[in-house]
Amino acid sequence: MTRQVSAKITPQISPSPWPIFLTASIAVLLISIDATVLYAAFPALSSAFSGAQPSDLSWILNAYTVVYAVLLVPAGRFADLYGRKRMFLIGLVIFLAASLGCGLSGQVWVLIGFRALQAVGAAALLPASLAVVLGAFPAERRAVAVSLWGAVSALGAAVGPSLGSWLIELGGWPWAFYLNLPLGILSVWGASRLLKITPPEGVPARLDVVGLLLLMVSVGAVALGLVRSEALGWTSAVVLGSLIGGLLTLLVFVWWARRVPAPAIDLTLFDNLTYRFVNLATLTFGMAFSMMFFSYFLFMSAIWHLPLAAAGVAILPGPLLVIPTSVVSGRLAARLGHRPLLVGGSLVFAAGALWTVLVPGSTPSYLAHWLPALLLTGVGTGMVLPSLSAAAVSRLNPARFGVGSAINQAIRQIGTVLGVAVTVALLGGASAQLADFRTVFGWEAALCVVTALLCLSVDTRPQQLRASA
């Protein structure tokens, strides 16, 4: 049986684990920023590729997330086969080369192709970076290290749109991709110096190519149906065929995964009750999180008519709360378990979304009408995102930590695809009105309430608390 990435936890060559953590964190930060930075670039891309429809431009976002989600799990197996240092460097080089190609793209479909290649590099890089962090720390400090690793990922996803808006305003949309290059090169230099080559462990399982294709077609077809619904209508043959075909393909994937020895996603992991509900919550919160950022930037542009850089600054207070909230949440989770943070954070986020439904109007009033929602969603994100990553693997066998974490991250990306698709379908580009945005904000609130309900079944309390209860 194949050992997963997490099994390789031998100490690294550095006497202090923090330089290695920094190297791995830079790479994860870039991946997370890249997953959300184009929310800010969407209006600029619409102007640059004026002949493209919003549904076509959405695939600049969705091509990345679909490929990334599908390849995350097998990438963990490749790290077993080739070693974490080698996969870390291969993934990072592919990611940086594709970033350069994205910035140089002159046609929308060329850009979509390079975005898909970027996702290949990101998928190879993420599981290897987690294995690098696990290998750098002794066993008693790994829980803290993983929480910090998750916090860095959450911060990158949160600040991506704000950072991107500033760079795009200064240099144009290609700088949403060029920003990866200097930090990525620094991470390559650090990894080549600090990481130790790890030998392959065990006999690698065969790659489930059929399962990967089924999963990719399923997610892509559902996303296609959602983004085309605004232009064609929900009853059109294209929309209905895409949605029904995607769901049927998902059922075929489940059937296939239960019959092959090494499926693309090991469905037996979901026999664990906590893992099952955490991943359902990850899907719904991933949708709400992507809808929030995407709709916020479109609202600033279409309703309040703010310049892109001003919109980025206006949204920044929320992301700035993510890291301090994550640090405090990690300490509380170690004492109380993750359920109070997941339920409470989801409801705080829902309150922020509900505020945007009820309060902001067509006349800009930032401090009174928008800032409270940002503060609520920032605190909610800091409570929920790192806690979902940590809770997903807290009750798994250590030998399945790597694949369990990769599946959880993949499900979050699938949620992102669906969230972007729903937002594009409901807003329909620059012609969206205030009522359309309030509908999107209402969906965000509803999804977070569902997330809170799902997390009621999550139990990651320390053993002594469970015993006393």
C-alpha cells in the first residue's frame, strides 16, 4: 500500500525549522494569492479582452481551480515517488514559468491555457510544502506548525485581491502574475539550499487517470452550466445538459472510485464522521468565501464606481484581521476543539454577509455601510479557514494525513469554482444592479449558515474533554 506524503517526517538538515517553514510558506502564500488575485483583475481583463463574454473570462479563474482541485491528491503520490524536495522544486518552477506565460498572453484562450499550467505547478507544490513543514518540526510541535501553515494560506487568499488591485492599477493586469516571480525565485533558492533529498518510500500506486478525468469533467460541466445560465437561461439545452451531465459524471466517478484499488480520491476517508462533515463544510464555505471577494470588487466597480486601487484599499481591513484571528483561534482549538470556532466563525461571517444585504446602497458610505461587514467577514475567515484545514485531518490515521489534507484542499477549490460560477451567473457582468448584488450577498449568508450547521457534528476536542463529557 502506498505511503502518503505525511509519512515522511524525518528531520530536516537545518537545526532550526523556521527557515524551512519560511521557504515553504512563501510558496504556499504565492499559490493562495494566485487563487484570488484575479477577482480584482476581472474588470481589467474585461477591458483588455473586450470581445470576450463574462462567462468566457470566468474560465481564467475556473481553469486554474478545476485543474488544481483535481490534481492535488495524485500530487501527494508523486511526492512519495520522487521525494518532497524534488516535487517542491518541480512544482515551483512550473508555477513560475506559467506565471510568466500568463503575463505575456495576448489572447484570452492562451491565458486560460497558461492558467491551467499554473494549476499543475500549484498542485505539485502544495502537498510537497506540507510534507516539508511536517519534516522540519519535531512531533510535539507539528500541530502548531500546521496551524501556522494554514494561516499563511488563509492570509494569501485574503490579501490577494487587495494586493492585486494595487499592482494592476500601477502596471496593468499582467502584474497580477508577475508578482509571483521575485518571491518564487527566493523560495527556489531557499529550497535548493535547505531541503534534504528524501528517497522514495514504498511502491507507488498506479495513477487513476480515469478517475481524474471523470472528476475534472464533472466539476467543469457543472461550472459551465452555471456560468452560461445567465446568458442562455436555466431551461436551455446547454445549461441543463451541462448541469445534468456533470452530476451524472460525478455519480460515475463515485462508482468507479469504489471499484479501483487506488482511486483518485479515497472515499473510505469519508467513513470518518468528522472528516465527512468538515469537508461538506469546506465546500459550502469555499463557495461563500469566493463569492464574497469576487462580488465585493464587482460591487465597488459597478455600484460605487471606485477606481481599482481604491477598491483594493477599501477591502484590506478584513484580510488584515485573518492572521491575528487565526493565531488566537489555533490556541483556543488546542484547548476546546475546532467546533466552537467553526460554528461561531461561520455565523460571524454570515452576519457580515447579511449586513451587506441590508445596509450598503448605491451612494458610497464606507465607514458606516461597508467597514463593519469587512471586519465581520475578516474575523469569520480567520476563525474558519485554518480550523477547517486542521479539523479535516485531526481524527485521521497519521499515515493518511497527506491524502486527507489534499482532498480537503481539493474540495475547497471545487467550492471556489462553484462560487465563482454562481457569482458570474447572478451578476452577469458590468450591467449588474444593486438588487443583483444583494441576491449574491444573501447566498453568501445562507451558505455560511449551512456551514455552521454542518460543523455542529465536528468533534475534535482533546481526549480529556471528551472523556469528561
